Amino acid sequence: MEFLNRSHETQILTPLLSRKKPSFIVIYGRRRCGKTTLIHQVLKKGDVFYQSDRQESAVQREQLVKTVGEVLEIPYEAIFRSWEALLMDLNRMLSHGQTLVLDEFPYILKNEPELPSILQRLIDGKKLTYNLIVCGSSQNSMSEMVRSSQEPLYGRADAILKIMPLAPGWILDGLNLAAEEGIREFSIWGGVPRYWELRSDYKSLESALSHLVFRRDSILQDEPMRLLHDNLRSAIQPYTILTMIGQGVHRPSEIAGRLGKGLSGLADSFQKLIELGFIRREIPFGESIRSSKRTVYKIDDPFMAFYFRFVLPNKQRIDMGMGDRVLKQVLLHLDEFVASEWEHLCRTALPFLSIQGMDWDLASRWWGAGLNAQEIEIDGVAQTLDKKHILFAEAKWSLKPDPNGALAQLEKNIDNCKKFGSHKVIKVLFTRREASGSGYVEQFTPRDVLQVLK
């Protein structure tokens, strides 16, 4: 698969690696998001890329020395008893402007916890003549290492890049898809480039899911647990929370009740999962995140949402070799799952769409008891930045949308929901296929949504 996007990151890295004085750069992000690929895009011939592993420090230093010799094509067989001695000696081996990359840096730190203090001395003393990039998939440890004021490397990095999953629109380029199929595929794989690369090896979505997810020991069978172990000392409680959310338990009080714990006992796990991008907190439009008592949690990562909805509940059958039977049942319910992600993508896209030539704020759902005491939900609500206009949106994933019926239902819900002041109301429809014949001011399709989410 071709290298996609990352123009923002390359525009930061390229000048830093080309300037006269050496740079210290920290790159981190979840596994499989393309950190290594990005780094190789900006490295030049003669730069050294070292992939750390879990071996003892002495072995790691020996392997780095070997790697340097191989890259530079010169004999380099010295034995170093400390990382400081090795990093200082590399001033002799690497010329000005060359770069050393230490990938999976947390593996080194596990056996050499004093290395950040060593780097602090070398950086503050301007003793390194080459660029140094440290990279890792453990988001918590990498971020804390340079962002916590208590850590030796705080304030020392010339750039700190958190590599995020790719934006939804790039999946059309990555997998050569039409827009409707792009929504369907993104709802499963999310924006993780490695997942797209794995998916591209198969002719159909069904075949890809069969080989990558629904077979015993398939490459993505236990992906969520691996991601949690990358970032958390204990994955038991966060994994349990994800399991419950995936099975439809969204209110924090209900999650706490089922676990037999108080909400305070789950607060750290909720916060960590939010920071890692695995879940999101939702409140109804117009309510304060500090005071709202109607918080719900949703899985924010599409692949994790798919996994905890369809894979984990059927894991025993998959392990018994019945994965293809499970998959046939999953495919029958896939549109229902995709519809939920479609709604979320529509809300995300709203501020970036051209609607009546106005600037729109972030959109949220609204749900709750209407004026007639009946429960209602509106897929998307947003205000203009000047607070003069309000937008109500309906998102439909039906193959044959009924725009007039959807409009009638939306207008009924608008009349029945909480009043949001004297705003001019604008109604918007998102549909899987183009629809005509309704009173909506604006209508959008998957192509419109993916074009702005890129």
C-alpha cells in the first residue's frame, strides 16, 4: 500500500533533520499506525534505524553497534559498558546531519531506566552532534517521559509527535474504494494503516474478515488486549469496561453496578481509555460536561467496537474452528453496526461541510424525554459559531431512504425536544444513497462526508 498523507508530520520533521544544530525528536502513538513508515520517509542514506527489543541492555548495545557498522559499511565492533559511552562514541561514527533512530524506546527503558537522565545531560551539555529520534508504541510512557515536568527530558524535545490513525477519507485512496464501501470498511478497520494493508491482500471484505479476525490464531484475534498491554500496567479493568460497552452497557453507573464497584473506582480506567483514543464520552447537546448526569461511553476506535460487538462474544466458537459460521451471522447484522459509525462520522463532518455558507461548531447527539415525556433521539445538533442558527441532522444508512418520512420524523422530534432558544432552524439529511424530494435545506452522502474528513 502506498504511503498516505502524513504531510503535517513530514513538514515538521524534514527541516528539523536538515538544520545546522542537532535535533531531539520524540514520536509515539498506538501500534500499527505507521510510525516506522513515517520515519523511513524522512531518513536519508546513512541514517541509522535501530529496532529495540526486550533483551538485556548489554545485548541491545551490541546490536546497535552492529547495526551502525552495517549501515555505514565500516568495521565497528567496540564493546560499551554504558549507553552514555555508546551515544558519545557515535559522535565519531555519525557525521553532522545524520540521524539515529531508537525505535520501541520503552523496551530499552525497561532495563535501563536511567537513560532519560543520561540523555538529559547529553542534550543540555550539547554533547551530541547527530539527530536523535526516539519512538515507541507505549503512549503513556512516551508521553509522560517528555510532557511531565517531573521527568528529566521535560522541555528537551525539539518536536513531540503523536501519530494518530489516518482520517476516514484516506481509506478511499488506501483501498481504492467507492465512497459507500469506504464507510463500510472504515466502520470495521478504522484509520489504522496496517489494518488497511492487511485488508488489501484479500479480494473481498468477507474474505479479509475470515482470515484476519474470525480464525483461531488469526493476526488480529487478540488485538485489543495487545493494545492495552502496550499502554497499561493492568489491562483487566479497562478490558472489562470495553467488553461491557461493546455489548451495549453505556451508562457509567450501570457499568459500575455490574462490576460491583463505585464510580470513583473506575474513574482512572475511563480516563486512560479516553486518552488512548479507545472510548469517548458523550453527553446530550447543550449540556455541560461537568454537570451533566446523562453521560454515556461509546467505543471510539472502530476496530475495537467491531471486536467487542462481534468477535469477543463468539470467541469460544471461533477457537473451535466455527469462525466462518460466526462471520455469516455477523454479515447479516453488519449494516446495523455500520449505521452507528455512519451517524458518528456525519456528526464529525458537520463543522467542515458547507451548509448555508455559515461556520458551524462541533455537533453532538441529543437524547432524552421530550416535552410529551416520550424518549427521543436526534442524530446531530450543532450551532453556528455566532449562536444565531441551530442545525438538526438525521443520518440514515438504508439502501432506499425515505427522505420525506425522515423529515417528518425529524420535525416531530424537533418540536418535541428541549427548546434551544430563538434560533433559525436548519434541517440536514445524511443518506447512504442520493435521495430527492424532501424539504431538507441540505443533503449529504458518503462522498461528501469522506471528502471533508481527509
